[in-house]
Amino acid sequence: MLCDLTALEEFSHPAKAHFRAVMDLCNENGVAKIIRIIPDPLNNFGLTLMAHIHYDSHIPVLTCKTLQEASKHLSV
């Protein structure tokens, strides 16, 4: 799954509930890999912690700063 979070300005408390729900849904439906585009490392911290809780340990979670970088990790 590719998740482009370049427009994320603040990782607010209400947003966390939505992210948790999406993470759980992806995990339950067998997502194989998560690729996140997050240019601001401050926004990455909370998502990384949540990923450890809401995704199975075998699911790789990659964080990239740009779409160009993320595209290198996509399988066709």
C-alpha cells in the first residue's frame, strides 16, 4: 500500500483514530507492504509507533521523503 502523507501538517489526536482504523483494516485484509511518503520526520514518529502496534511484525513499513524515492520500492 502506498500512502502519500505529504500534505499532513499536523498529526492531531482526531487524525490518530482514523489512522488506527485504516491500519487495522489493512492488517486484517492481508496488506503485504506499507510504503509511506512523509517529508517531515516529526510526523513519522507517531506513525512508526502506531505501526508496531497495528501491523503484524512481518509487514515491512518503509518511510520515504518523496514519491520518486517511494516508487523504487513498488512492485509491478
